[in-house]
Amino acid sequence: MDEILKHFPYLTDIQKEQFAKLDAQYHDWNEKINVISRKDIDALYTKHVLHSLGIAKIIKFEPGTFVLDVGTGGGFPGIPLAILYPETRFFLIDIIGKKIKVVQAVAEALELKNVKAEQLRAENVKGDFDFIVSRAVTNMPDFVSWVKTKIKKNNKHELKNGILYLKGGDLTEELKDFPKASEYNLADFFEDEFFETKKVVHLPLKFTT
């Protein structure tokens, strides 16, 4: 929690309480359903919560923004972002039902009214979104093929509507067909060595439907 408060010092009391509850929620659920690897659960706030909030260092979601989180797993990056942006709507999807069960339970325990979660494939999602977020569920070409028809036409942020992707390592090869992609190094914002190779990739996508 100290790390969250250090990097996001302007949280309301409700947001502080919600972030603080994540630890017990995920430890409890992890005993029943392994949604976070055993070695990572004790580093929840660095490797999952703060990592998810890396997106918030690149963009501040305006009220009324609609965000799709593809392959959310236990709720990352969607749940931490939903806490930070209570006036933004988040739709969290995953193909594994037990993970969505955890997401729904956590959202309910935290009283997050701006989160909806479903067991669903990205290709089958109806509707369109300002941004589509994810944590490295697949390579970028495949990911783009899943979501390219789900982007809203009208932009309301400086960053154009499209994908915000959390990924690590050298992405030169993976992004070679996407000249408009921008990479932001999370090490520029967070000191922990975990973030040394971690990035947020922004890929604007044109409205195509």
C-alpha cells in the first residue's frame, strides 16, 4: 500500500480503503482458486496493482470513458484502474470462468459499481470502447485481430483511442508492423527493479466498423 500512496498521493479515503482491501481479498481467493502465482501473491501491490496502474501514468481516463480489459485473469489491470477511475466504466473479460468468479467477488467486496465482468472471448464482445487494455495475453498482431473492430470513433483524450498494452522486454519484432505504436518505459515512473523492462504500449486503432 505504501508504494501505491507514494505514486498516487491524491487518493480519496474510499480509494485508499479499496486498495487496502485488495490484499486480503486476493490472499483469501488464492487459497481457493489459484489466480495469482504463489511466488507473486506476496508482491501483489508491486507486481499486479502498481503494474496495472502503470497505464495511469500514460493517460488519465476522462469521466464516461469505456474500457475493455481482455484476458483480465484475476482482475488486472481492470480492478486497480477501476478503483482509480470511479467515473470510468470497465468491462473485464476472460475465457476462464473461475477467474471471472474471483473478479466479480472482488468487485462486489470493494463495491465497485463501475465494473462488469463476464466469461467471454474478445472476438465475441459486443459494443465499442475508447480503450482496450491488457497484460500481455498474446502477441500484438493476434491481439489486434481480436479487437480492431471494437474501437469508438470519437476521441476524448490526447492519446487516440486504441490499445494500451502492458508488456515487457524487447518488442521491436512484435511491433514492426505497427509503426504508430508508442512505447512508454515504466522504469521512468516506478523505481522497483521489477519495472526495468516493463512497458506500456499505446497503439491507436482507427474506427473500422
